[in-house]
Amino acid sequence: MKKRILILMSMLLATGVMQASLSKEAKLIEAVKEGKVDDVRNLLESGVDLSNEDLYIVVDGRTRSLRRGQRTYPLLALSLKRRCADIAKLLIEYGANLNEEGLVGKTPLLSAAGKGLHEIVFILLSRDVNPNQIGSRGQTPLHRAARNGCMETINHLLNFSADPTITDMYNEKPGHLAKDAKIKQILEKKAKEVIRRAAAAAFAQADHPRLGAGSPARVLNRELFPLICRYL
């Protein structure tokens, strides 16, 4: 009997009979889940507050309140999980939290980078989101982009100073995770450039004018720096 009632309710909801009884927040959740861009836009324009504590979101097939903390699933994360870039853009435009994590610790940038959503990656970086966020397993957005193989995403991250030398919990740099040979070569070259610049800065600091020209420290710098660069 209960099963029949649930089926009937689902049918009524699908036909719009029960839509009037749903809150704007519940309608927004359904619109995001179903990828209805126009509905999401209309609801956001009507004044739905994305920081509303009474906004419910689906977690593991059930609804939980944002007040319950860790078991919540932000709408932005949900839209990225479903690869709905147009909906993600709307949520960002209307004030979604750009650093709020989903259930597995993925920020919007980590999620977008891993799914090759390069337009979203660019928007997030343009809004000063940290390009070197550390997610699960110690991976950065560049790690996830390298594994995904989206060159547009990788270019955006590098242009916004993503660090190709950061290693994850397995001591692997982003270039190590790239399956595409060209991407691997680009990332490894960038990593060497970063290391070379850091080494040059360190040697320049050590090569202080107050030290004599023939001092051991300055002589050692002049001999070691070209040697290090040769092997980078």
C-alpha cells in the first residue's frame, strides 16, 4: 500500500500537481538534479538565497539539512558532479560558496579540473580561488587536470600560477599522472622551470655583495648553479 502511495505521489509531482506545495529551495534542488537550466535561472532570479540554512540537498538518496554539516552536498558541487556547466555558472553568479567542499573533500575547483570543465575552472580562478588547493590524496587541481587530459584546463591553471612541482601523497607531481605524452612533457618542462627559478633566487640571495668575490660561498655558488641547471 505504501509503495502505491509513493508511486502516486511521484506521478503527481512529475505532472506538476504537487509543485505548488514545494518550497523554492526544494524546486531549486530538483532543477539542479534534473539539469533544468531555465528553471534554475528563474528560481535564482526570484530570490532564492544559496546560503539559506533551510535549503535541503540530496545526500546518498536522502535529504539532509545544511545545519547537519559534513553530510551535506552543496548545489554547486552537485552541478559539477553532473557536468552541468551552465547551471554551475548560474550558481557562481548568484553567490555560491566557491570553496565549499562536497562529500569527498572536493572543492569546486578540484571537481571542475578533474572533469575537464575548463570554462568553470577559468571563472573560479578569475574570482581568486587558490589554484594550489590540496584535496584528497594530496592532489592539486593540476594533478586532476593532468589525469583528465584537458589541455585548456591545464593552461588556465598554469596561467594562474598553479605549481607543477607539488607532489601528492604518493610523491607524484602532476606530470607523472598525465596519460598524454605531450601534456606530460609540458608539465615536466614547467616543473623544471619553476625549480630552476627557485634555485636561481636562492643562489642570488646567498651571493650577497657583502661577501668577498673570492669567498668560498660565492665561488661555490658560481660552480654549483650551472651544474644544477644542467640536470634540471
